Amino acid sequence: MNAAASVRRRPLRVAVVGGGIAGMVFAVRSAEFGCDVVLLEQGEDALYRCNSRFTGGAFHICFHDIDEPAPELAAAIRVTTAGFAVDALVDAVAEDARSAVRWLGGKGVRLMKAGPDAWRQHILAPPHFMKAGLNWQGRGGDVLLRTLRAHLIAGGGRILLGARAVGLVMDGVRCAGVEYVRAGQVGRLETDVVMLADGGFQANLDMLKQYVSPAPERLKQRGAGVSRGDAIALAAEAGAALTGMESIYGHLLCQDALHNERLWPYPIIDSVAGAAIVVDRSGRRVMDEGLGGVYMTNCLARLPDPQATVVVFDRAVWQGPATEFILPANPNLALSGGAIESADSLRDLAMRMGVDPFGLERTIADYNEALALGTASALTPPRTAANALAIQHPPFHAVRLVPGITFTMGGIAIDAHGRVLRESGDAITGLYASGCCTGGLEGGVRSGYVGGLAKSATISWRAAAFVAQHAYEN
């Protein structure tokens, strides 16, 4: 027997950084392929906080059903991201999301149809309680991670809780392991493959200030708030390219969510703002409200003061769009303690909100006229009018806003198999990444959101198969 054949009989040694869905899918599938897997998770207890545990649980692609034909899903991604998404990643997710989700089902992860909408056809079960505040224990995302953890342990994998990755072991241009700190002690794993999957950088104020917002401390953490960009920093130090770092996924929240735990992650204010207007203290609109809640959240995050805007709407909006979506603002905002200012005149409303009354009246007059004439696209800023309603039926209402950040969209450049790429486009041998620490699929000028669960599960599912087949080729 030759030496190469002998080497191939040794199980591949795999280290995974991060215990959310991206890391767990890769770890479990790698163990299935016979790899020797160690997963490092910085959380110290079995129910460690992470966005995958808090998730609403919807596997969708740009709010399309993952069972739609792959060309239609790919087209949706390209439209949603305004052409920003990398073709190889677009095609990979569009082609294999359904396979990754079915693989999860085969592992005992329960999914259900939760409503008629296309994006609600594959929801983690049991679903979240439809009530305000965090309700994650024993629900879909929590059960998903518990189920995958059990499979990993049964397959011979190990999990090191309280272990934070602090360095990559590089053997020339090849990644040969990872260093970590656990209980104050430095550890080192020498491996054939390292998978980086520890989430984005939403909990790192310095990185947020560099890439996302001039005042990141004025954003509301809408998720677990534990991802500090460790993997991104480690990959960049090893020569990886970064992409799309300026975009985030999140939603508009009532500003009272800053001190009221019942007002996040829901209800969100997206449907209200999407039908009305968002103004600053001068009474001027600050963005195109018709481009969706994720886009609006990014716009507010980039303002000098992300907490300096209010959404202004009328009775028709409150009784219509405000009653839509899951856990809608009407009636849940008031029931959960969120402040809604109301007045019979725009001038009185403006005075109560600290907004210039003349500016607000002028803005709404111009807005209403543009809607009536069909010239909303000529407003400054332009207004996509598909869901816009005139503001003319008292009482008038206003809610102070804060952008809620769930995760960052940009990060490490990867190929369709999760291999980490240099600026040259070459892969760094032995180094992979998946989930919200990666970039290239979501973001762009429209801050296009594709779907965190589908993206993370699919790339990790593909990467594990690629590693098992090709790791010894290098």
C-alpha cells in the first residue's frame, strides 16, 4: 500500500468555530462523512445565546418558498440584492437550499407550514409563541440546536463550550489549525480543516463604527448580541478578502425597545413605515420608505444620530398596514408599552414629537400630492409608491424609531463550497467559512436580504460534502 493511500485512511481532523446553525450543520455532516470533529463555542452553558436560538425559524429565499424552481430563486436573489450577490453563491443557494433543509428533516429537525405565505412553508417547529418579547426556550431554533448537538455527540464529535477562537495556525499558505482560550488557558487544535462560523460583528462597536454606523451605540441589538467578528478578523489576518461589510439585517423598532424588553424582537414597525413616512427633526423625509424594512433600518443606522427619526402616519395606516405581518404593531405596540403619540392635527403632533411643524406639514403636503399625481418617484428622496398611503385621515400618529440590528450581512469572501478566498480569488487551503461571518450573498445598495437560515444551512451542507471529497487533494 502506498503512502498516499495510507494517509487517506486517517479521519480528517476538523475544527468548527461557532455553535449556531452554520457551525452545527457543517459539524454534524462532517461527522457523518467520518471526520474527527471538534466544535468550539464561546458560550459557556448548554443553552448558549446565539441568533440561531432566537430565530423566528423561517427557511426562505428572499421570502420565496425554497421549493420554487432554482432559476426563479436565483432571479429573486439577483433582484433583491440589485445584482450585488456573487453568481456562484446565488446559484449554490438557489440549487441546494431545499436539499439542505430536507437533510435537516432527516436528522429529526421538525419543520411545519405556518401560513399561506410563500416564506412560511418551512418553519422550525415548535413555532414561537405569538407574543411580545423573547420566547425561544423549547421553540424552533433552540430545538434545532439541541437536535444537531445530539447528532454530533452521537457521531463522535466533541463540543468545547466556553472556547473562544483567538488565532489560526498557518503552515505557510495553508490553514493547519486554530488556537483558542478556554477558562483562561490557551489551547491549540492541529487540523486539516477549520470552518469559521461564529456569526457577524454586530456586537463589536468598533467594527460597526468602521463599516456600518457613525454611532453604533445608538442601535438596538435585536438578536443575541454575542458575535464580535472574531472569525472575520482571524480570516483577514490570514489573507482573506472581505466583502459587503456595510450592510446589516434588522428591522425598525419603537425607541422604547431600548428600555422595554417586551418591545423586541417584535413588534416591528416596518409595515407602518412602509405605508407612511419617516422624518427627521426638521420634518423632512430621510429615505425611500417603499424599499422595505431592512433597507430602512440600514438607512437609519447610517444617520449621524440613528435615534433622530419618527414615523408619521394616520388612521388609515394604523387600521390597515399596521395590522399586518406577524405580531403586528397594531395592537401589540401599545399593549407592550410602546409610546404612540396622537393628535388631531399635524401641527400638534409635530410639537409633541419635537419635529418642526412647518417642515412636517410641507413634507406631507408634497407627499400626498405626489401620490395623487403618480409622481412619487420625483420626490426628494424618491418614494417607491407600491404600498404608500396618503396621510390625511385624523387622528394622526407618530412613533419614535430605533434601528434594530440582528446581524451583519458582510464578511469573509467565500466560494460556493465555503472555501475562504484571498483578494486574488484563490482559496486559502484548509480554511472555510459559512453563515453570517461571510459576505457576497446579501447586501448591496438595496441592503438586500436573502435569508439567514437558508444561507447558513446551505453553504455549510455543501462545504461538508466538498471537504470530505477534496480535502486531501491539497
